Amino acid sequence: MTPFADLSDRRFWIANEDEIKSASTTDVYFLNTLQVLRKKKINPRVRMEVYARKLPEEKLWGVVSGIYEVGKLLEGLPITVQSMDEGEIFQADASSVLYQPVLQIEGNYSDFAPYENAILGTICSSTSVSTKAAHLRLAAGDKSLLSFGTRRVHPAIAPLVERAAYIGGADGISNVLAARMIGQKPVGTMPHSLVLCFGDAVQAWEGFDQAMAKDVPRIALVDTFCDEKTEAILANKTLGDRLDGIRIDTPSSRRGDLRKIVEEVRWELFLRGRKDIRIIVSGGIDEEEIRRLSPFVDGFGIGTSLSAAPVIDFSAKIVEVKVGTRWNYRAKRGDVAGKKVVWRKQQSFEDWITVEGRPHPRHCKRLLSPLLVNGRLVKPLKSPSIIRKTVINKIKQLRTWPPILRSDPRLNKEKNR
């Protein structure tokens, strides 16, 4: 065996679209399952649900995304799929056995079993980022929120990460390819390496000002060689009225109290008549830091906490199996059987979980709707900008209507006495 064998059919350790579409990225135990079922000539018609029982960081709600890619993945298979809309708010309550499925598949098991890996991977990767972005958006309020994090993920999935961040509420994304794919202009001005190449912050700011088009904001990075306050004053003196803003990206190991640093910078610029200069902070920013800094800054550049968002642990489980002409309830230990229906009360986030075919609460809308019917895509696939607008409106509603998750009231003995 050659110790340093190169890849024979590709440059990078990534799956191409054809390999994903052909289910080559599945786990081997699904292939084992198919082999056993074929040997025994068993291929039952089943109903499977994709769901999350809990969310990271003790969050109660998330923003589902990745539905578009799942539709494209399963398109053409002889199955029917229902899903929440891209960008829909879903809930997860770790204290309850109940859950909200974001996706439901009905079909002969062997027809879609090898795709479970790709379905879960797509939903997990995308929804984890869009959920984190939405909670960052909620914390930031009306302040600018920019995604700077694709240097922390494999470049092959950079567009997926940036799309999810944008859908979840980011105002702009920095990745060039991802921005082109979603029809947006990439945002960002300069890294520390530009200043280091010059060896002098003033020369770097002047060079940037001379080289860049007029529609590119002049936002100076002000923490490379000197104290942030000192460089902010120097940037203002260097560029004058052409300076639109400054960015502070001080690492946590050198930071001290970032809020006090920002206050100092804001005060010194104000004394010099520059209350109009925008202050952007980046580097290790999360919801708590956003809330602390919001009174003094105009925007946030979010990197690792967004692109490497804590993974939402989605699962896919069979809940019903058709025997003859009748659907039988089935579930493994710890799960609950039956095809679920998620209902949402109009104008709020009071949700109800019932079983298909049973009575449901009045004045509610059904959150799951057809995505695929016999392999044909039937749900309109909206643009990222339209999805984002819907998500932003829902985040604003969540400030007034906190999420509530309820089950069929007949399951609660206390309520039926």
C-alpha cells in the first residue's frame, strides 16, 4: 500500500452532485438493509418523519432550511413528500416526547432508504446555520448583521452555509460565489493581511481608498498594530469625510472588555465631530456579546459562531407501515407512532400536534404541505431574498408571541376532567 496515494478521480475529498443524487454517500448499513429486504422480498410502504427533539443552547425554536435541496435530491423517486416551507419556524421541546416533523416521506422503503444520510445531512447542515442566524438576528435587532464565516468550513459547502445564513436573517454575506448564487453583492472590505502587507496602517487605508471603486464603503480595520482607539483616530485623520466606518476585530486573548473599548472609540470619534462613522465589531461575537455591544455599535460581523453553528440533531424514523390496505402505527422504543400534523394558530406561534385524520383546533393553518407528489416537485421554490423577508417578519412576531407547543388536548387527562 502506497503511504501517500493521491486521489485518482478528483482533487478534493468531496462528493459531486451525481454521487449525491445516486445515493453513493449513504452509510453501508442502509445497503445491508436493502440486501436483506430484497433477499426476503420485503418492501413495505412506510411513512417516515424527519424531526428534532431538542435544539442546541436550550433554544425553543429554529428556522428550517435545506428543503429546496431535499426536493431536488428526491425528485424523480416514486415517493410523496410533505414538508414545512423553507424558512418556516419550527419548535422543539426536550421535555416532551412530542415533536414537530419538518419533513414526511411516504413510499416503499427500499425506494428511498439509501437517501436518509443525504436528507439528514442537508437538513442538519442548513437548518443549524439558519437557526443560529435567526437568533443572532433577534439579538441584533435593527443593527447590521454580516456573515464572515465561510473560512471555517470546507469551501465545497460555502454556498450552502451562506444561503442558510442569509435566509436566517444575515443582511449580507462575504463569500463571492455564494453571493453570486443568491443574487446578492458580497460584503466586506479588508483583512489584517492587507495592513500587514503594507506594514503601515495609514498606507494600507490610503491604498484601499485609492484602489477601490467609489461604491465600496471605506471601512478601516483599526486594531492591527496599535490600540483600537489610537488607530480609529488615525483612520479618521487619514481619510476624513471619506471614512464611512471602522471595524474592530481584536482577538479575545488581547481584548479585555470589548464594550469599554468600543465606548472609548465612540467617545473619541464623537469629540472629533464624527458621530456618523459606523462601528462594526467582529471576532468571536455571539448573541450575548451582541446584546452587550448593541448600544454602541452599528453592526456585527459573525464568523465561526454562525458558519460552525451547533448542529441540530435531526432524526428520521418510520412511524407507520402499511399492511395490506391498512396503515399500522409503528415506532421504536422512545418514539411515538402515527403520522403527525402540525397546526399553527393564526397570527401567533401557538402550535398543536395531532395525528392525521383526527380532529384539529380551529382557526389554525397546517404547516406541512406537499413538496413531492409521486416524485414530481409541486411546491414553488422561492428565492432566498423572498424567504429571508418572510423569516425577518416572523422573527419580529416572535418578540411579541413566544412559541408554545401543545398536543391533542384529549391526551391530557387534567384538561379532560
